[in-house]
Amino acid sequence: MPHQNVTLHSLLLQLANNIRDLCQRRIDKDRPLSLLNLELVIAYLLREHGLEPDFDRQFGACINAMSQDDAVGQTLVFDRYHGGLRMRPIEALSLLDSDVQAYEMVLFDGGNTCGDRWKHVFFPRQRVHCFLCENL
């Protein structure tokens, strides 16, 4: 069966080869494996193939959606406070002027007066996000 996403397929093959080479010590024989940063290798491969997450674009889209006249819901940020995780509401527009890297997680619990409902969770330090549409 042919692969429908050739770019992703080639990325996964390249990643598998890099991991195999690392395991067989074909790369960086002078450095212990514990010093090799697999996360950086993966990030480089994703960027090289144009598959890095569209974090900034999606984050901006959520701020825009929460700022519309017919928007409903709230924006919550989660940060570390005295060793625990603290949740607090925040105005979506204020995220434009803040260092979002300071937050463990940002949750947009949004929708509009027409009945659309959605959640979009962002993990700024990892630059990863997840969208959930709640419309039935």
C-alpha cells in the first residue's frame, strides 16, 4: 500500500535510521549517549521537513477567537506556585503582552453565542497544543 503522506513517511524513516545509528554508536562516538539530546534531533527533523507544530499561529487564532464580540468561555493559565500547580483566569488579550513560557499550560475554553464549543490546550514550553471541538 503506497504511503499517502510521503513527507511524514520519509521523516519517520530518517528518524528511525538516526535512532538506530545512535544505538549502534555510529554517531558521536566520543560522547556518552546520556549527553545526546534526542529531543533536539527530533525537533531538527521536524523543522527540516516543515512539520513543526504551528504553535504561534494557533495560539494567535485562539486569542483572536476569544476576543470576538460573540465569544463565550474563558481563558485559564496554569503555573507553578509553591511547588503546586495553580490555575487562574486571564484575559486572552493580555497573553499578547506576557511571556507565555512562564505558564505550564494555557487553556482556551471557548465558543460563541451560536452554540459552537471548543477547547484548545497549549503547553508553551514544549510548543505543543491540542484542539478539541465539542459540537455535536
